Amino acid sequence: AQSVSQHNHHVILSEAASLELGCNYSYGGTVNLFWYVQYPGQHLQLLLKYFSGDPLVKGIKGFEAEFIKSKFSFNLRKPSVQWSDTAEYFCAVNAGSGGYQKVTFGTGTKLQVIP
Amino acid sequence: DAGITQSPRYKITETGRQVTLMCHQTWSHSYMFWYRQDLGHGLRLIYYSAAADITDKGEVPDGYVVSRSKTENFPLTLESATRSQTSVYFCASSDPPIRLEQFFGPGTRLTVL
């Protein structure tokens, strides 16, 4: 069964600091990868996605993620965080082909940005 | 505006009562999902539906019932609510193969006393 690990449960950064959130998955086949963001009191929104092609994916609000197949990783990065980036971030993996493609979410990483 | 709506947004009920959470989407997406979000567990899939009249269990289906008579609606019913079902419930939709990402509703915060 596929699984997703987000090792950092809670991250605290000062504004302008660089961010990297880890995401590792376990699935040997073709995967589609996502990062979602959940701002306080809101629903999940798609931040970025990787299906194929360039393993460096750029998303909204200056976020990017790099797919490293050999490491089964899809880490999220941002060079300089802002207070408004305070949110919970979820990595998700969609694997399989045809029919229902099971999506597995990580347990999330809460990011707190201090002004 | 197009999107996913959920109702009610907040609900307090008592143990043993039946509760139905509503989900409505205007995109005509084929797939719809119900998740619960609990601290330390992230999002766990309860049920999903690939199309009208096609539903299947997810990771934590016990105590829940779903139906999908119309593409746009996907209600979730707690037949006899228990305290362990206190959670935030999110409905989502997707439209593979074009739209693999899921679009989420605003959530329903359910408290079972």
C-alpha cells in the first residue's frame, strides 16, 4: 500500500527565512504528486502538482517542489517565507492507472511564520 | 459561483442521532470524495464515488453511509453518531484524467456530544 511521510509536524520560521518541507512516499510505480495548503480556518487548496516532465515544479505564491524519483521525495521549498504563509501543508500522492487512482495524504506540516 | 459547497458548516449533535452532511458541486466532476480531518491523522478517506450510483469504501468507512443519485450531490450520513466521529469533514471532487487534483469544499465541523 502506498504511504506518504511528512517528517516535520511543526515548523517555526522567521519572515524571510527559507523553507523546505519534506515529503517522502512509498510506491514503486508511476505517481502524481501534489502539495496542498490549508490556511487557518479554510479548506485545502492546491499549491502545486507534478505529473511528468521537468521534476522542478513551480506553484503559486513563490512555492516550488522538486521530484527526486531515486529518493521517492517531493520536497516543498520557498526561498523567503512571509507571515501570510502560516498554514498547514499537505503532501499527497496519486498512484495507479485507470479507474480510481488512490490519493494518499500525508499527516501535514504546520508552518508558523513569525513576523 | 461554481465550486463545491458543504452544509451545514457547523453541526452539534448527540450520540446516537442520525446526521447528514451535504456536498454539492457545480463542475460536473465525475469523482467525489469524503474525508475526515483529525489532529495527527491528516486527511483520511471515508468514501468516494466515481460517478452517479457508484460508490466505494475508503480507509475509514465504518459508521458512515453515502449515496450519489445525481452527479452533483454526494451526501454523507452518520447513521448513529458517536463521539469518535467528532471531526472536520471535507468533501472534494476531481475529474480524471483531465483534472487529477482534488478540489475541496469549505468543510463541516461536526461535534458529537
